[in-house]
Amino acid sequence: METENFIQNNQLKKKEDNISMILPNNIKKYVGHLREFDNRYIFEYVSREKKIKESFYFSDLGNKENAYNAALLFQRKWCQNNNLITNIYYIINNEYVIVELNNDKKMKIDLEDINFIENYNWRIQNNSIYPSTFKMDESGKRSFVLFYRMKFNTNKIHFKNNDKLDYRNQNIIVL
């Protein structure tokens, strides 16, 4: 039920056949920074190739909240237009989800695992073949956490179809 509400309330970018592309709600999945000043918000993005700086003045947009919302919308649209969003995902036939990772890799998950995708930035780290994210431990230290470790709470799983990026329950045997 929670997953269905999330999908219904989320922005759909496109819907073709039975594939729905979902843009994440988590602002940390969008590049750039929103900075607050006394009279405006500024969206900034700097890379080797480009530098973007856009101002949103409180007075031009009515108030501080409207300026923030306009800056946030600009950031999302700009990242979408420049393909700079982490973990866009696709719901396939309302049965499972395909999540874009880095290096053109994609993982498959069950619909009920969308909260894992929304809450963390998943990627293939270094020489690993498994998706992972950074997470703070009890002592405040950042460390890598593998997707299957977080989902199944174990280090030992077997992939029935030998696809190390297919984390659907039907493909996993917990050892």
C-alpha cells in the first residue's frame, strides 16, 4: 500500500507500454547546491565542463518559500535535461523495478524495495560488482553497505539466475 501511494504521488516522466519512468524525490540524487542568502536562493553547479549559477529572489517570487520552491524546481528540471540524476528507476509491468546505476549498470528490485532506492544513492563502487551506498554507523563513521546486506541482513545469498544485479525475491536464496 505504501509503495502504491508513493508511485501514485510521484512525478512520472513518461509512460510507454507498461514501463513507467520515476524521478526520485530525494534531492540528494540531483547534482548542484541550493544556497540561501538574505534575499535569495542560488542554485549552483560547477564541473570541468560547465558552471551554472541561477538566482531566485524572494521579492521577485513573492516570498522566501516560493523562491525556494522555484529554485528546487529549476534544479530538478536542469538535472533532468542534462541527465545528471542518480538512480532514476523504471517500474516494469507494475511487477518489478529497474534502477539505473553508474557505468550503464542496472539492477532489478521488487516494488516494495523502492524505499531503499529513494533513501540512498546506489552505485557500483571501485572494483565491486555489487551495488552499495555510504551509511553512517553508530559511531558516526561512514562506510560502504551492500544492497543485499541492507535488504536481506546477511552476507550470504545466492542468485538463482546468476545475475548479480537481480535482487528480486524470486531470484534470491538466503544462505
